[in-house]
Amino acid sequence: MTKTSAPEAATPASATNLAREFAGLKHKRDELEAHLDTVKARMAQIEPVLLDFFASNDMQSLKIGGVQVYVQRQVFASATDKPKAVRALKTAGLKELVTTGYNTNSISALFREYERDGVVPHPALRAAFTITEKFSIRARKA
């Protein structure tokens, strides 16, 4: 596809041509989006199989055709009891994370930082939040 600049102002003839081009681009976009949906669905089918394979073979990644397919681990924190979680955050000296409630993304980031830095969370936090991990398969250019 070549990139061209749009005209300053349309005439009836150029507007018709531009509308025709626009319609063609919309059809192309729809086709690509449909294909992308199919690709995403297939990747979703493959992912659990690869996760099981990597886990059972104690592997983290595999290079295939210039792409590194790897396991991405994400850590999330969710409150077991929201009022208890708010009290725990305040007790642990983290009241800046509490507004009327708290931001779950900030709490998850806090637990990721604790894990990365080898910090043991305050007991009140450990009691108030459940820590879960999500594993997914990702790929990047090797």
C-alpha cells in the first residue's frame, strides 16, 4: 500500500474517488480484523498447551524462526475483604494507596516490588490480600 497525502479540498470527482478508496480500505480493514480474530483464537488454543509443555520441561523460552516464545509471569493482588484490606494498608503505613478505597493496579505493583526486592509484606497485608499469578505465552523478535 502506498502512502499518499489527502488533497486540500475535494471536488465532486475527487470525492467520489476518495470515497471509493475509503470503501476499499474499509473492506480491507474488515478482512484483516477478521483474520486477526482467527489468529488470536488459534493463539488462545495453543497457549495452555505451550504453558504445560514449558512447565513440565522446566523451560522459560524457545527460539523459533527469529522469534523468542517465552513464558511471561504476572503477579496480581486482590483483596480477600475490602474493608480489611483498607485497614491493612493503613496499618502497614501505606495510606497513600488508599483513597475512598484503593487502586488494585497499585496494590499489585506494590506486591510485585516486594517480591522483586525480597521484602516480606506486612502481616496485615498478607491477611487482607490474595496473591495470584497469571502465566501467558508471549513472543518477541529474537
